[in-house]
Amino acid sequence: MHSHTRKLLTVITEAALESTLVRDLDQLHAHGYTITDARGKGSRGTRNAGWEANGNIRIEVVCDTVTAVNITAYFQEHYYDDYAMILFVSDIEVLRPEKF
């Protein structure tokens, strides 16, 4: 098994932003992403996803370092001040690097 290092960018944010962020990810050259519903509690209170406008989503993007840096910088600049959003980046190993 030969693996290759990539970045896993995770975004947890308000569900109301989903369509806008998907458009941004396409423009920022993400090859793909996974979106799931998310629940939890943070500095902006409890988000239980019981009502769509009150819910959170978790977006995961596997990408190269440059793409991860570009996406995080864009999201921080355009969304951090006005929306509940956290971003984190992890190093991961993938088996098919051409997909990312």
C-alpha cells in the first residue's frame, strides 16, 4: 500500500450557507466534498438541527495544501465575522491521490 499526504479541510457552519459554500468550493477548485448534518454546542449556543434554519452542516474537503489554504482564507474573510463557522485542517493519507 502506497499512500500520499493530502489535507482534510473540515468546515462546521450554519446550514443556511450550504448552497453559497458549495458554489465557493467549486470556484476555489475543490475536486469534491462531503456534506452531512451536524449537531452540537459552541460559543454561539446549541445547534440541534431540529429546524433547518437552526441546523449546522459539516463539510469535508480532501485536497492539496494550496487548495486548503485558499479555501480557509476565503471562508475566514467572507464568513467568520457574520456566521457561526469553524474550520480545521488535518494531514491525512489517501490511496488514490489523483482524485484529490
